[in-house]
Amino acid sequence: MKTSAQSAMYAKHAQLMQARQQNYFDKPSIEALSLIPEDVQRVLEVGCGGGATLRTLKESRLKEGRICEVVGVDIEAGAISRAKEYLDAAYLMNVEEDELTDYPPSYFDLLIMQYVLEHCVNPWAALRQWLALLRPGGYLIAGVPNIANYKFLKRLILKDEFTYEPAGIVDWTHLRYFTRTSFNELLTGAGLTICETLGLPKEVKVSSKFRYLMRLFPALNRFTYYAYVVLARKEKETPGDYIPFKKTYTL
């Protein structure tokens, strides 16, 4: 993998997380695991961190007497060194600059990209690049933070504050921001059919007044979620070209 400003940033990010004892590189994604279809055997995770999600999946399948090949890719060297202990293969790669050539096109049944696309300079191209390794009829599990979360909007509107943080919606390594609608457009524009969407957290702590408004106007729920995790199916060939916007607003 090429040494770049991006890889240096993630090395610093990992260092900061270790210092704060918030190293999510080594935590399995409960949401992703809950969405994994039963019939997948070959799984690729882009942004695998220390491999915790894939390790949990593989161990679960082995207990059931089923074979599951798990392969991980990540930009952070320390995370990949740990992932190599548990996965069938793990690669130190920049997801936008490097290509995984050890596997043929359409090899994998499932592609996981949990909280990866918001880190990309060009998520539209990055998604298409990795979907080439997913077989027709295979699945994608992807998650992104929700920029429409009311806590972020409150700070932005009332305090004129857009401050980067060590982690969360405005994590300092995030380059792109999504709502549920724009995330869905990114996925469907790549030829994917959305099967299921999870809004996180499932149980939201809000005032009784706001909860009453949510019952009256269910659309308000979208402001309470801090992230969305989607299960989508690759029904057809991924379009090569893309347009990263559908509307033009004059400000």
C-alpha cells in the first residue's frame, strides 16, 4: 500500500482512540452481524479494523459446522496486524487507491462496508470498485452516520457550530456526509436493491413531548438516528458511470 496523507491520518486516529480507550477497531458490529444472510460463505469486509466482526461470524459458523471464508481490508496497519491472526486473509490497503487482485470478479457472496464510505474522497467510485468482487445476487451491508441527527443540527443551527470530534457523526476523518435519502440514492445508483434498513439507535431517549410528536409525525424519527445500516442485494450489473448529485440548488 502506498504511504499517503490518508494512511498517516488513520494511524493518528488509531493512536487517539487508544489513548481515549475507545478503540472501535476491535469491536464487532452487532448490526452488521444481525443482517448477514444465512447462505453466504465467502465474505469480504472493507474497513475490517481488527477483524472482530468477521472473526465473530467465522466462529459462529464453525460452531454450526459450516464453512465460511472471511477476508478483510483496512488502511490502519495496527488493525490489520491483529486481523491477520483470525481471518483467512487480511490486506493493508487504501480502499480508493489500491485494488484487491488476489480474487476474481464476483468471487464473494457478501461485501461489508461498515462506516467506510463517509471516509472516501469519492464514495460513488469506491463503492463500484468493490462491488466488482461481489457476485450477482450477492449482498452488501453498509452503514453511514446520519448528518440529519437532531443533536448535530441543534449545535449547527443554534450555536453556529460545526466542530470535528474524535469519533461520531462529525468524526475528524469523515469527508462525506449522508442522510437516509442520499445514502439510498448512492446505493440504488450503483444497481443495488435495498432489502432492509436499520436506524440506530433502535431505542431513542428523547423527551415525552418529542416522543408524542414522533407518534403524530413518524417522519421525525429520522432526526433521532445517529446512523443507518443497510442490507442491499446486487440484482444486476453495477453501472460503470455515475452522477453524484440529482438536484441543483441555487443558494
